[in-house]
Amino acid sequence: MEDYSNNLSIKSWAEADRPREKLSGQGRRALTDAELIAILIGSGSRNETAVELSKRILHHYDNDLNKLGKAGIAELSKFKGIGEAKAISIIAALEIGRRRGETESAIPEVLTCSRDIYNVMRRHLMDLNHEEFWIILLSQSSKVLGKELISKGGLNSTVADPRIIYYTAVQHQASSIVLVHNHPSGSLKPSRDDVMLTRKMVEAGKLLDIRVVDHVIITDKGYFSFGDEAML
């Protein structure tokens, strides 16, 4: 059956399906999360308004925008009424919101503490469904020379080869490095492998005169610093 909903003007939609007018008349803060998402997807179907569809999507993710922000195109497209274009609109909007949150606090050029490391790397490692291992390359004055992705892995682990890490550090003439990886599970507790790798990297760095400043584990809700916990 043909769906005529896209041919209707905004003013002829049901009141519950007119979030644009609500935003215009009452301001953006008056809208619920579902109403904001409804604006992104534009229309529902003959049997479901855009707002109802948005509520259904949010309910699936426990009304948690952080969980929704991890969804990919294929996952969102499984919802009836959401095609690839609408899925992309949702993902893009949530990514803009995430990046805006990052720009509100300036990213430091010189690292002085674990919080600086977290601020430099969280944009790369939050909202991921897989584990990634990065290094930050530092000058003798702790100025950031660069950031390098070393490896990508699965949900619970990734491979970090010390040879690749120190080869990269030597190439950039780094005086010291920071090890950084994420835990998609949300756990801030370092694993046995995390501890063993950190020790191995510290010992190898002594031979090359390249100091490991810290090893930071990042999750969506915070971070863990080996340096802060005196585990280096």
C-alpha cells in the first residue's frame, strides 16, 4: 500500500508529530529526546508517527543517548521505518553533539596529568564497540608531537606489539610516550594482560631511553591511569 505521509504538509500532521513547530514556538530545550530525533528522521509511516518511531528506537536503547550513539547504520536500519538515509542522519547528529562536548574544553598541547591525556584521547576512543590501542608521542617538554593508532581488536582485547610502538616512537623522535587504550565493556579495571604489557613497555623503554609516562584506559564514563595508581 502506498504511504502518503510524506506528501502531507507539516501543519496537517497530528499534534504529536509536529516537533518542528514546538521547537520554533517554545525553543529547543522544550523538546524531548524523541521529538528531537523525530526532526532528524522527518517522517514516520501510515501506522506510526515520527515521534512514536523515535520513542520506539529510544526504548530499545533504554532511553540512553550514549547507547544509541554506538549504533551503526545496519543496526538502526533494522527498525521498521528507518532506512539508510535516516540512520545516517541520526548517527551524524549524535556525532556532532559528541564533538561539541569535546570542544567545550580545550585540548591541551602539553600533557601535565592523566586528565590531559584523557582530554586528548577521549574523542578517539569513546562510543566504540571494539578495542583500540593508541600511543601519544611527546617531546622532552611533554608537548604532543602526534597520536598514532597501533592496533584495533575485538570487544575484549587488541594486540599491541612493543616493536611497532617503539619503532613509531623512534621515527617521530619522541622522548617519551603515553599508552592509551579503551575498554568497550566499561570496566575501568586493568586486565592481567594490560598490567603485563605495561611492565614490558616500561622495561623496553629504559633500554631505548624513551620513557613511558603513563598508560591510560578510557571508557565512556571515565578513565584509569597506571601513573596515578603508582603502577608504572
